[in-house]
Amino acid sequence: MRKKVLIIGYVWVEPNSSAAGGRMLQLIQSFINTNYQVVFASPAQKGDKAIELSKLGVEEVQIELNSSSFDTYIKELQPEIVLFDRFMMEEQFGWRVAEFCPKALRILDTEDLHFLRKVRHQQLKKGIPFSEEALLKSIDAKREVASILRCDLSLIISSYEVELLTTTFKIDPSLLLYLPFMLDSISNATIDSWLPFSERENFVFIGNYFHQPNIDAVLELKKIWPTIRKKLPQAEVHVYGSYVNQQIQQLHKPEQGFLVKGFAENANEVVSKAKVVLAPIRFGAGIKGKLTEAMLCGTPSVTTIIGAEGMHEDLPWNGFITNSEDDFTDKAVTLYTDENVWETVQENGIAIINSIYNRELLETSFIDRINELILDLENHRTNNFLGSLLQHQTLQSTKYMSKWIEEKNKKETD
């Protein structure tokens, strides 16, 4: 009988809308490749951009928050693995999994460290330099780190975040697995298919506008664009992405070469035709899908220190990294006009993808770690005393709060 993995999604999978959606699809594909029966369940409403997982052989299930119907469901399903998509899902369903399916390996996919992104945003708005002290005081950090400790394994997408968790928060490395995006290597055939420098035009930015760092980055781009446009009067910047709001839409100024294009049906095609990706990201966390996508398309990029954080180890970047507005505009112009520089940094992107994001190697390490833990789960949990303590104490309050909400909802319905 095939082993089962239950994935509890914060949202339904939208790989064309966000890097998080692409990441989840990679994890699903890894389980399918290992012959797991995959069930994807979510309490969220399914949007029109969500893909049909059933076409991949994945069972889709709608579940409810604060409902004992989930207890019955998981007790019958009895999966070998339960994967929580973001810590909020572990908070909601973790105690139910522990109580009604105690032998299941509990994995948290953090996507990125939400508390890191949130604290950086708060500090930026206050005009205060980012500090680890602010992280240690953050309520969101306490929630997310507690979730990491309660799980048997947490998938961490960025090497910077692994370092942060092990050094600043003193989390045992055995509870973490560094697992960045799992991407196909860039072959010579792919490279030969790329448009050359002379056949590309315009700058591009792409992102999901439910994501605050992307909104801020476009506002920042709008601010610096006039300087670039002055030096390159014929150039345009095309802003793409899902869930464009009014704040972004009103930036659309064709006469200034600043075009808000909206959702891209084929993001790869859009980025492959552009000459340069611009990503003036001022806060955030994790890996930036727009920047790995640029590398996969052979398109150099200009970004910030936070934009490239934890993405390239000690390898040279696929373009330029700078926090200076003046330097950002200068480097954007250089990439747009200097073919030799453009071709050199394009090769850097190939090296980064093929060495850091190698799907085959990462998938093997992921599945091997899962198999190790399943074979030695009891000892692994015994050694994670803080995790068992939090499971016992914290989730008792979560459990009874959830039951209280369920009873309250029943009375309101009656």
C-alpha cells in the first residue's frame, strides 16, 4: 500500500501567482516522484488562479477551521506524513494531528520566516535600523519559533534563515532542513533557446500584490524610474503580477515609460523577452521567486542586499546588488547598455541555479531526511524536549479555545 502524505495548505496552490505557490508545487511533485499518495487539504476558498491538483493525481479536500470534522477525517486517513503550509496551519491543526494521528511525521514548510519579514517592515516604517533584538521581542517570532519546535522537521528556504534560527534562536539543527527552491538545471539547449542581448528590450518587475514587499518595491521603483528613463529615453519598465490593487494600478503612466501590465499568463515568456529585471526590495524574507525566475530565463537583475539575501552563497550575482538608489540606477543602465557585462552576469545566474537549486540533489536530501526521521521518530521526539513541552502546554490552550469556538459556532447556527 502506498504511503500517504496530507498537506494542509494555507491557500490553494497558485504557482503562476506567487513563489510560494511554485514552492508548494515542487514539494508535491517530490512526494509524487517518491510514490506517495498525496492529499491536499485547505480551509481557504479556492480562487480562479488555483491549479487543478487532481490532474497530478492529488486528492483535494476542503476542511474547516475549529471543527471536529477534521479529527474524524485524519483518524480515518492515517497519513504517514502531515505537512503544514506555514506556521498558521500548524497552530490551527497541529494539536488535532498530534491527538488523532500521533505517529505521523509532522513537517512545517515555513515558506519564509514570516516574523522576519514583518519585523523588517515595522522597522522600515518607523525609520529604525533592523536589529536582531527586535526579532527576539517579536510576538510573531515567538509564535513561529514555537511552531518550528513543535514539529519534527521544518523546511527552511534560505541559508540566512537557517543561520538566524540556529544562532539567534538556538534551535537544534536536527529540527531544520535547508531546502531552497528545487529547480531544473539550466542545460545548454535551454541556453541556446534564450533570446540574445540584441533581441531583448525593456525592464521588468513581477510579483504578487497580496505581498507587501512587492507593493513597496514597485513604489520604490516608481521613485527611481525617472532617473533611469532620463538616461534611456526609449526604455520602458513593465510591471506584472497577480492581484494588482488600485495603489499599483494608478502608477500606470505610459507617457513616462512606466507600464502596469497586470497578471502574466506566462511569466517565463515575459521575463525571457526582457533585458533586465529590477527588484528594489526594501524588506522581506526567504528566497525571491522573481530573481530565481530571472536566472532561469537568462535575464540579469539589479536588486538589494535583502533581495539577494540567502540566495547565492558565495557565488557572484546574476547582475548587481546595491542598497544605494544612485548606484541602483547606474547599474540598471549599465546592464541595459553593456552587452559584455550583461553576458558575463548571465553566466553567473546559470552557475547559481545549477549548483544551489539543483532539483535532483535537493529532492534526494529531502526524501532521505524524511526516511531517517520516520525510522527513528520516537527518539527524535524524545530528544526534542522543548518541542514536547510546547506540544503539551501551548496546544492545550489552543485545543480548548478551538473547541470553545466550535461550540459557539454551533449555538449561533442552531
